[in-house]
Amino acid sequence: MKPDDSPAQPERREFLTKAASVGIGAAIGLVPMAAGLLTLLDPLRKKGGGGGAFLRVTSLGALPEDGSPRQFPVVSDRVDAWNKYPQIRVGAVYLRRARPGTKEVQAISVVCPHAGCFVNYASEQNHYLCPCHDSTFATDGTIKSPSSPSPRALDTLEVRVNEDGSVWVKFQNFRPGTHEKIAVS
């Protein structure tokens, strides 16, 4: 066999050049692919909004001095996947002065803990009424009717009253049908 008949061997520099080109091309291609995946999966990484945040509901002057409850809407920004809905109604609460003439405020969820129906305040009878199963609750949220199928009293919410008289409520919903007060997002 003659030395000229042997197959050509790739040179070491040529191999390193090709390997570096493949590596750099892969790195350049991965950057936009990773950015695209992060953008696509961004809503899945976010926590649910609105639950458990203190939201301004009203002012102390809007609450009756006699301690009777009054319903107020809870308004907040809501984010759902890629959409943002600014200042929409996310729920409602009943607010009342815990003792007449004081700044101490009690917040009660409008959702019945039995089946999730909205309770109404019957001012003539001075109690809350669930229209789904005719349960009654006292103005402080405790169960009033002994035959109530509700597993617990109406859910109370944490309240802060600022120096300027604005009333802030830590708004959240709770799982209906359970004896424990379990927050849902």
C-alpha cells in the first residue's frame, strides 16, 4: 500500500472548529427558546391574586353608629392567566361597628359556610338569613337557628381601621361545607 492511497484524516483544528460552531449555535438557539418557554409558562408560576390581601372597602363614617350591618362590595385588580382586570368586584362583606359609637369594626363574609349561598341581612328581624336552607345567623355571625345545617358560624374577616378612618379588610373566601375555616385561593 502506498502512502498516497490512505484515506484523508480530518485535521484536529477542523474538528475543533466544527465542535465550537455546533456549541455556539446550540447556545444561541437555547436563549430565545428559553425566553419563549418562560413567557408561555409565566401564568403557571404566579400565585393566585386577591386572596388574603388587605383591601380598602369604605370609610368609618359610612357605617351606622348603632352597630347594624351594612353590605359593601370588595373591589380589586384581578389577574387571570395573561389578562388583568383593573378594579372589578371580587366579592362583598358585611361591616358593622362591634360596639355602637366605637371605631372597632367587624367584617363578615356574605357567603354561607353551608353551601356557599349569599346570605341577606334582614333588618326587621335583626339577623342574617341564608335563602338556600333558611338558616339564621345573629348579627355577630353566630348560628341562631338550632336546626341550621351550617357546619360553622359565618366567616369573620380581619379588619384594620386607619387613622384617616378608612376601613381595610383582609378579603378571602373559605371552603364551604367544612367545620374548619379553610381559606381558598
